[in-house]
Amino acid sequence: MRILVIGGGGREHALVWKIAQSPLVNTLYCAPGNAGIAEYAECVPIKVTDIDALARFAEEHSIDLTVVGPEAPLTAGIVDKFESMGMRIVGPSASPAQLEGSKIFSKRLMQTYGIPTAEFHICENQEDAELFLHRFYAQHPPHTPIVIKADGLAAGKGVIVAQNREEAHASIRAMMFDQVFGEAGSKVVIEECLFGEEASIIAITDGFDVVPLVPTQDHKRIGEGDTGLNTGGMGAYSPVPCAPSEIVEEVLERILRPAIRAIADLGIPYRGFLYAGIMLTETGVKTIEFNCRLGDPETQVILPLLESDIVPLLLAVTDCTLAQVPIRWHNYAAATVVAASGGYPGDYETGKVITGLDKVHEEQNCVAFHSGTRLEEGQIVTNGGRVLSVTGIGASIMDAVANAYIGMSHIQFEGIYYRGDIASRALRSSQ
Ligand code: AMP
Ligand code: GLY
């Protein structure tokens, strides 16, 4: 088979790494890929949002199956385009991808179908938002936290957890007047601030069957102890002690299956991966967000734990035969640690030479997945905020984390930063 993976981050490196292990695959392409992906796949310099060029490439190269990593091409309709040309592709079409592409769409759907989530108010303009906040703070003390979400895609940065009235008003001004997230913030959702442990429960679905992958927990903040600015994700691990199988089952029954049924009711089946970001609150499981794809860096721990060949699963998604393909998992733990460029998630420099990747390769229990890297004059150099992650596996989370850090200790580049406390919540709860 000839497979094309779309994307160029750590998630796509993990996908390509896993797909390359399948005996069903003989040719693998990735657009645009990165320096690590180039080890397994031919990298094609086409942007993930250049849907016409990607479709032309797939047609000209007789691609049998395309797998989409990031959300931008999904919400822009890549699946609709490929399917209209009779090509197989894994991912939801543009309309159901609105579950991630529009917070307003997603919240309305959850409300209509009784999917548990935070109380919310939709604001179509700044005046409406300011008025809502005035009313809210007339009934609550000024230091009550509240959450402001830009409606559209904002590269994972469109959510502000405002700690008090002042911050809430400032966030509304930043999004709706200064337009810091551009068009994405022209409408916002203001919602109740929830408290509790978070987990990512991602399912694979053909629109009928919904099969959960192993649960993961992501570390969104840049600083140790979950402090500082939000990032794309600085590490992840699985299993998650706060999300045992009963919780996964509950998320499946109360969140993921109802969402997929709701989408089917709208007339377009949801196929691909559906990611529920959940919070385990005192009053039960609540949905924080939906994503229409696999997570990054969650995928870097999920796929090393997947024992089954991934290709039959991906094919079953497009054929609506997922019920016939069993999914098996290794009975061990995985943890991934992300190394970022100094300054990230603010400004940072690129082009720094990365050393030590060969030593990670020699380690038995870890694997490096590249996020932002490129080849320059025969050397691998940094090319993004999140540069690479090292995933460790082991019999317990503690072993997996230790192996990830052993791998990471070999990696060097100027300005390297990574958190030293990945999975610390899980390690605390298992003591
Ligand atoms: P999102 O981009 O929707 O994943 O949100 C980013 C982060 O903001 C989440 O991982 C949560 O930590 C936080 N967050 C989002 N919504 C809420 C909420 N209603 N209450 C508390 N924290 C939230
Ligand atoms: N790690 C969070 C995400 O992929 O959205």
C-alpha cells in the first residue's frame, strides 16, 4: 500500500513510525514532514492547508490511504475534497470537524444532546460580552475565575482562564477589540471555571463503532508544577491513575458516543479520531473541549502502547468495518517529555544544532519523535517552539518516566528547555 500522512509534528512522526511497522505498507509519504519523519517517509514540501496540491499529489502518486494529523486541513475540508475524488482518507469532513473548529458549535451541540460540560454563554460581540461579565460579577465576588474562549481555531492558545473580574474584562478586550487571535476571537464563549484533574480520552470511530484508545494526561503549561503560559503540550503519559477503565467507559457512554450520534443526526457521519478533553470535577466528568484529531503529544505515548498493526484500523475507519478489527494494547506504561526552544511559547530562535539523537536511538526503552526540526547542511537543527519529544516505556509509569528522562539527557541544543516533572501527579497518586 501507498500511504500519505499529512502534518509535520511529533504526532505525525509517531504516526509515520507506527505505520512504517506495518507489513501492509510499501511506500510512505509525509507532507511536509520533518527531519525525523524523513527516516521513514519521503517528505513532500506541501503545506498542510494547501488542499488542492495535496489532492493532486495523492492522485498522481496513486495513494491508497491518506491520514490527516492536524486540525487546520480537516476544518478546511480536506476530507470532503479527497472523498469527492474517490480517495480514501482518515478524518472527519469539514462540517463535523466544527466540533473543534468552533467552540460555539461544540457547546451548542453538547447543550442540545445533554453532554456534560461547563455552563456557558455565547457572545456575538464585545458589548454583549462586557454586559454578561457585568451581570456575572454583580452576582459573584470580583476574584471569581471565569473562562473566556475564542470561538475559532487559535493554535491551542484561544482559551484564557481569567482569575478575576479585571482579567476577564482585559481578555474580552484583547480578543474582541485588539483581535489578538484575529477572526477566531470575533465571537467568544464565556464559561464557568471548572476544577479537577484533566485527562484526554481519544476514540477512533467509523461513525458507528467508537473505540477508546488508552487514556492520557497532557501537561499544557510551560512551567513545572503546572505554572506559566499554556503551550501545545510539554509532556504526556499513560495510563492515567485518575482515569481508570470505569471513567473511560463513562466518557464513552456520556460524551463520545452521544457526540458521534449527534453528528450523525446532522446528516454527516463522523469518521476518524475524536478527542475529548475532560475534567473530573466534584460533580462528575465534564467535557472541556473536543478536538477532531489525535493529540500532540498524546499520540507519542498512545502509539508506542498500541500492539495492533495500525493500518487495518485506519482502513476500517474508511470502510466502516471497525467492529471487525480488534485492537490490542501492550500492558506497560509510556511517558513523553517535550524539549522546547528557549523562550517558547513566546519568541524563540531556530536553527540550533541538535546532538545526541544517535544515543537515544541506542537506548532500548525510548524513542525520539521530532516536532520542529529540519535538515540543514547535513545536520539536524531546531525549527520550531516544540522541537522534539522523547518517549520512554516501562513496566510502571515511574519506569517509563525514568526512561524518557534517560533518553532526554542525551539531547542537547542551545537554549533547550523541558519540564522535569512530567507525570508527577501520577507518581504522587501511586505512592
Ligand atoms: P482548551 O484549548 O479548550 O483545551 O483549553 C485549554 C485549557 O484551558 C484546558 O486544558 C484547561 O486546563 C483550561 N480550561 C478550559 N476550559 C476550562 C473550564 N471551563 N474550566 C477550567 N479550565 C478550563
Ligand atoms: N495536547 C493537546 C492537543 O493536542 O490539543
